[in-house]
Amino acid sequence: MSIVYEGHVIWAQVDANMHLRHSAYADFAAQARISMLNSLGLDFKTFQHLKLGPILFREELQYLREVGINDNIKIETVLTKSRADGSRWSIRHELFRGDGVKAAIIIVEGAWMDLAKRKLAALPEDLAQKFMSLPQAEDFVLE
């Protein structure tokens, strides 16, 4: 199982070759993550109250097929790796075109940052439990 985000490719997201520009793949994946976090109750108001936010250490994109203007896309998201407390994690997004063809794989590695101290931090236990309830990949690794 995965969490699914759906979107639509607009004019501003295509390049001179009339296909989805490279950075738009990362933008769609970021929006999929934000939607996923919102579904857990980890919305911006919660982050502001806790003075926490997600940060990325690494982002890897593998382009498999072209995605064109006006295409509808679907992104399936799973947790692939995490510490038991959810403080560090990896997430895999698989982006599919409207015809069902897998067009890209986006893998991110990240953590939570205390925005006041500018240091890595953990989520409060109740939110960490929610985070750890995310759908996990078949090859999920608990660290």
C-alpha cells in the first residue's frame, strides 16, 4: 500500500522540449510529501507550533519516461527507511503518467530540524508514532 497524490502538468512545468522539466518532478514529489504529512496531522500549523520542519539531505531522481503537458500524474509514496523514532527517514515516490506508465522514481532522505536551534530534532512521541504508521515499502529498513 502507498499514499497517492494526483496532479496535472501545466504550461509552467514544461521545458523547451514540451515535456515535464527536471525540477518539476521534484516539486511534485515535495507536494506529495506535504500532502502525506497533512494526512497525518503534520500540517504547517503544527510545524510552526513545534518550531520543527522537515529537511532533506539527499534527493535522487531517476527519469524513466517522458511526461507531457496536460498529462495527469499520480505519485505513490512509501517510507523505505526510518529510525524507530522517525527522526531520520527515506521516502520513495513513484510518478506515473495518466496512461499508467511509470515515468520517474524520486528518493529522498531527510530528518526533522528544530527551527529555533537550527539542529536536528525528533518529533514528539505521538507524532512520531503517526509518522511511523505511514505505508512502508516491501523492502523497508528499520534502523
